[in-house]
Amino acid sequence: MVALFVGGTSGIGEHAAKRLASAIKLPTIYIIGRSQTASSVIIEDLGQINANGSYMFKHCDISDLELIDTLCKEIAAQEAAVDLLFLTAGALSFGKQESDTKAGIDLNHMLRYYSLSNSYPVTMTSVLFEALAAKNPTISFIHEFPGFVATPLLKHALGSVIGSIMSVLMKPMMMAGSESGEWSVFLSTSSSFPSKGRSANKENTSRKESRIAQSSIGRVGDGVYLLNYNGNDVTNQRFMEQLRVAGFPLIVEKHTLKTYRVILS
Ligand SMILES: NC(=O)c1ccc[n+]([C@@H]2O[C@H](COP(=O)([O-])OP(=O)(O)OC[C@H]3O[C@@H](n4cnc5c(N)ncnc54)[C@H](OP(=O)(O)O)[C@@H]3O)[C@@H](O)[C@H]2O)c1
């Protein structure tokens, strides 16, 4: 299994990568982010969790689409296929000036949407997933709310003093990183969330049909799943249907491709 953890140098992505390494016999795991120091420690930990796996760090600032393009080419040259793309790169940004990207797009929006990984970036991602699933029936798309997870996110956003105080105050409401890792690996590998093509194939689904989840479209297994951290469906069916009727999946897809073209040219 080849898995890419974009945002795997910390927090939710790091915990998911570590749990996956213990669950799979021969994992190939790419940790993608900017911090070489954090990645070295994580790669060492992964080797201790499962000595039979291959673990690599790829440096990439995903607020820069050109760098993402280069990264994709590098990975395509190295791997025949990618089985899991786990996207958690993100930050809490409070100041516009500091948070603008090279392309002039708000950093948080760039990290959570254009680089593909939350109200309107959340909805845009869900809607785009429907458009992508229609064209890529062999790929399953899961858009997950991870719950409140004890990670260095607040420290990264607020600095170590205020971030640590806030983390301590919020600790009773947060799940441990290791539990988040368990849920992430469950959602990423469960047969309850098949791709559109796979669920259309009755031979594959009949045996396990009762366990297949309802997709964002309201049908059992249709390739796009909007989930809580524990796999519960959180789709607002009425709202998604209104967006679909208004043609939003195509509009968002076209807008995204146009933005990519503008930035990359
Ligand atoms: N933790 C929660 O309770 C929670 C709840 C809901 C949603 N979320 C969202 O989930 C995402 C992950 O949260 P987390 O708690 O795991 O945060 P975290 O511990 O701060 O990890 C953030 C990850 O994103 C990477 N990253 C940030 N900017 C990047 C960039 N420009 N290029 C490449 N990688 C970048 C960081 O890597 P480098 O620093 O190495 O680049 C790091 O690996 C965030 O979007 C967060 O808002 C978190």
C-alpha cells in the first residue's frame, strides 16, 4: 500500500500515518510538509513501528501550486499507483497580511481547498468531491470532520505560551491523537466506503451491502462520503441537493481548474 500524508509532519496526519504503519504489513508512506526536523523524528518512529515499511519525507509548501505540481510528478515517477491520499495540511490563521500566499489567495483557503484537503472551503470540498467522483469511479472520496483532537495546532497558531494554555483548557473536550489515528485508518481502509464503480459492481457489494454507507448523494455507496470522525454520516442532504440542482459541482470544478491554470501560468 502506498499512502501519502500531506500534513503528516504533525497532528492528525502524523497519528494516522503511525497507525497505518502498524496496521499494514508492507506500507510505503510518504510524509509531506515543510518541517524536515519533525519529519526525521516521525520517519524514525515509523521504522520502529514497522521495520518492513518504506518511509520517505518530501518537502513541499502546499500553498505553492507549482511545488505541488513538481511533487506529483516526482511521486508519479517513483510509484505505479497511490492507494491513499490523506490530506490534513492546514493552519489556524488570524491575520490576513501574514496569511496571503504567493498567488494572492488567503493561506487557509489555499491549504484547505486549492491544495485539496473548511464553512465555505468545507462545502466547496464536498461539492468538488462529487464532481471528481463522477469522473473517477475507481476512487473513493471521504471528507471527514476529525473531531477535536489534541495536536500542536493551537501552539502552531498562537505560539507556545498561549497555545499551551489554550490546549490545557481545551484538553477535556479533545480526543487523544492516538484515538484520532485509529479512526482515520478505519475510515481510510473500511469497505463501508467504496468507490462509485465498486459499489456499482453487485458482485463486490452483495455480501457486505448492509455495511455500505450512504453517500452524499443519498444513495448507498456512491463514492463520496461526508463523515464525522467515527464514520457517522453528517451530510445535509437537502443542502447538498440544492447545490447539485444549481449545478455547483461543475461550477466549483471549473472555477478550481481555472484558478489552477491562472496560478500555474
Ligand atoms: N486538531 C483539531 O482538533 C482539528 C479539528 C478540526 C479541523 N482541524 C483541521 O485539520 C488540519 C490538521 O490539523 P492538526 O491538528 O493536525 O494541525 P497541526 O498539528 O498543526 O498539523 C498541521 C500540518 O499541516 C502542515 N502544513 C501547514 N501548512 C503547510 C504548508 N504550507 N505546506 C505543507 N504543509 C503544511 C504542517 O506541516 P509543516 O509545518 O511541516 O509544513 C503539519 O503537518 C488543519 O487544517 C486543522 O484546521 C483540526
